[in-house]
Amino acid sequence: MGKSKLTRRKFIEKSAKTCGAIAAASTVPFYIMPTKTVLEPTILGHNDFKYRLERAWGNLNPKKNPVNNCHEMVMDSKEHLYLLTDHRKNNVLVYDTAGKLLKTWTLDLPGAHGLTIHNEGGEEYLYITDPALGKVLKCTLDGRVVMRLEHPVDAEVYATNQPFRPTETAIGPNGDIYVADGYGSQYIVQYDSKGNFIRKFGGDSFLSPEKFKQVHGVCIDQRDPNNPTLLCSARIKNSFKRFSLEGVYLETCYLPGAFISRPVIDGDNVYSGVCFGMEKNNFNVLQNKGFVTILDKNNKVVSNPGGTKPKYKKGKLRLMLQDQPIFKHCHDVCVDKDKNLYVCQWNAGQVYPYKLHRI
């Protein structure tokens, strides 16, 4: 008989069985750096989006590189991963895809929350929001601040008693900056590339479809290159809401049971961390739980790593729940070029990011 072909799937499965046995034989404190990749045997996800978990991928020594909450992560053109934390000692930790720490820096932000990367004429910039301070900062990849957005009250956009606690930004095709005031007054505030106010839209309401309850995240959806739109998360409404780039409401995508964080678009798919959830056997109260949800180009959920398999009845999505106790408060998902996922968690015991290896 000829030699059998060792596929990528078989290789990962074989490695996971070996590493799983090693992991079961010993308990490793989360701060100890692994000497090699350790994949757990359990498969997470559904359909064509299945993964094996590497919990220790981003582990560092917390005495040297502490984190409070791992809020968000983006990848630059060199495949370096920028993790935003709200620990003042190191707001940003920069990894390679193997989990090696490359550098750290800080802006002394106590509530660093939202992180967006944008290429502007061949140079990449980071946009950081801090809802604790009511700040939006644009900086270089090494942390040099080049622009600050003014508080909307200063431009007479907000009344003096309206809170401004921005959670996320998105940069439009023409350089316009969209700021989600997710912990404040529930508006999307739009500026031009120089920081001049253009408009605000949205606002706070349970009933109005064009308004939000916790507009936690925002991104530019360019999957239709001829018709870019704005995709916003209304976390407490368990929904993504779509707007034109001029702020006109277009549609709602309802995700029952999913208190979603920001939308992250890669290829035809939308990824999001689910920050709260319920267990299958406890439907009455929100738990300290979470999972990842993945949608296709038609806004249909195709996989829930860590959650229940998505089910539709008469075209409507059924309630989604946490299925496996892997995550707590998934706050963000970053996708690399091999379609692996990096999951950031909030209020999860100061854990570093997990990596989900696509199989």
C-alpha cells in the first residue's frame, strides 16, 4: 500500500490527541509560557468553521506584563497582533501569530476599550477609545499620538449633561471617522478625517429600530464593494444594525441570546464575541458566559464556537446559548490569514487571549 496523505486536519487531530493527554496529566498555571503548541482535543464550532483551542497561546508573566481585561485585538500588514488592555502598565501588547511577545507600550489609559487599525496612504494607524476618560486617540503603531477627537459637547453636538463614553471607531473609505458612543448617549458620531464633526445618528431607545441599546461596536462593511455600509452592534437588543455611510437606517439582523460585541469582517464572514449568555440548562438569568458567533454573507449564523449549534425554524434563528464552558465574556475576535481566531475576554480572571486553530 502507498503512503497515506497527512492532511492538515489529520495532522491537527493527531497533535491534539497527544497534547491533550499531556495537558490532562498536569495542571499548568496560566502565566507559564508553553514550550510548544498545546491543542485541546475538543472541537469547537460547527459546519465549515471548526476549531481546536489553544488556551495558553498568549500567556505571559503577569508580574511583568499584567492585563486586567483583554478588550480588543487587530492585525497589521506584517501579521503582528496588537492586543489592547486596560492595564496602565501596558495598554498594548504586540504578539506574532505564534504567541511570542514582540513589544509593549502604554498611553496610561485606565479604560482602553476599542481598537481599530487603518491603512492611510501606506502607513498604518491605530484608533483607541477610552470610555472611562471619554477619549478617542489616533496613534502610530508604536504609540505616538497624532490626533485627539474633541468631546462632542465642545462642538455643541451634545448637551452639557449628555455623557460621552466611546467604545469603538470605524474608518470610512474616504477617511471619515465613526465613533460609537456605546457606554454614553448611544449615538454614532461621524467626523471627517481631520476630526471635524459631520453628523450624529442613532440614540437611545428600546423600541425604535434605528436606535440602540449599547451601540458597543461599529465597522465598515465593504463586502459589496459598490455599496459600503456601516454595521453596528446593539448589544442589549441582541442585534446588528445596518446604516448607510450617511446614517440612514437600513436593516436589523437579530441574534437571539447573543449579547454581541463589535462586528469583525473577514472575507464574506462576520465574526463577533458574545459577551454574556445563558447556559442550556439555565434560561432564566444571564451568566458569566460567552462564545463566538460567525455569520455568512447572507447574515445567517453558520457556527458558534463554544455555543450551541445555530438552528433556524421557518427562516428564523432560534435562541443561541453557551454549550461548552470555555469562555467568559468574549469581547473581541481577530482573524489571521490562515483563518485562525484570537479571542479576547473581559472580566475573565485576567486571562490572556486564546487561539482557535481552524481545522
